[in-house]
Amino acid sequence: MSNSSAQSFLALWNGIASEQVQAEYESWHTFEHVPERVGLPGFVEATRYRCVEQPLRYFTYYSLHSLGALDTPEYRNVFTQPTPWSARMRLVLRDFYRLPCEVGGVHGQGTASQLATVLWRSESPDLADKLNTWLQALVWRGEAVRAEWGAAPSGQDYWLPNTANGLEGAGQDHVVMLQHLDAQALRQSAQALRAFLQPQVSSVGPAEFFQQLTHVRQDGLDSAPGQRRAPHTSLFDQFSGK
């Protein structure tokens, strides 16, 4: 997740239509879609996760130098001019929700394979300091390997449609991402986080739990930084029967 050069991130949740399209979705998302995005200007890296309770649900974390990465001509181009494979895979996506955020705090010196996400809405100006103190203590006690959170700037949707996230009340949308090496310990930490947040915010969503699948960095790609990668036509042809 976010490194020292990344001041923002894009959190993205989605489902897919059925088990019948899962193998193709996994190949497209792993080998074409996410590397294509990570190669764009302002992107740093991305990590893909699959939900442990709903195996047709996914979470993707894109680390960004700034939210300006989501407002470049190159980023707009990949949406308005999708590859043939991306155009087909858009039809199988379900419950698509994207949350561009400014980083509010990062605690911990490593990463782990188990992830919990918790969404909440708040208009409290003094919650940030309290939350950072609470998360820092959580990591210090060994109850999470890493804790990161961010806030979505109000009034900005970066021109792309979203589904609703189920949160109610006034304020900005936020997300906390907790990582741990132990799934049960992570559940306990996520429950404690929700209990900490509930008295102080407008609404808190349920915790969702994921396991890491793949990770890719821009400086590890075999293409020039900032340039759109060529589509993965060989894999696309395999799935399309060509």
C-alpha cells in the first residue's frame, strides 16, 4: 500500500456476474487491466484482493502520487477508448464502487496478506488526530501489521459513475484498511475499529475481509512509465475463442 511518495489512493470494490466468468475476469484483471492502469501518469502501484466470504467480490488498491492522476488525459483515454477485452469485461462487473482518497494516516512498517476495509461517513474535524492515535496504538500492540486510512474530497467524483456504498448521514466518505497476518485477529481488530468509530461518525459500514492476490508496481512494468500499455491480445484471443 501507500509508500512515501504516494499522497493519495484509489480504493475500488466490485463484484462479477458469475463463477462462469471468474477465470476470464482474473486473467484480464491480473494481466491486462491493472498493469494498464498502474502504467499511467501519477500511478505508483496496485494490489488486488479477493473477498474471503464472497469469492465473486474483489477489492483493488491503487497508490497515487496525487489525486491528479485521476484527472489526466491518459486516464480519461483508457475509459473512453477501452481495449476489446476491457469492453467485454465491463459487462460482467457488478456493485462497482470507487473511492478516491487523500491519505489521512499510515501506521506500520510492513504489509500482510489479510485485509479488512471499513467505510464510514463523518463531518467531525477533530476525528483525524483521534483515529491516528488509535490506529498507531493498534499496530503497536501487534493487533494489525498495517493501518491506513483516507478521506474522499467533498464534491469531486472524477467524472466517473458510482454505485451507492450504503452509508447515510452528513459528511465525507472515508475508508480504513487494516492488514494482518492472522485472519481471526484481523476480525477482532476490525470490530474494535467499528466500535471506536460508531459514537463519533454519521454512519459506519460493515467490515469486509479480503486476501491478497497480486501486486504490481509501475517501476516493475515492461513499458515506459506514463504510457498506455499494449492490450494483452494473446490471452484475450484464448478466452474469445479466436
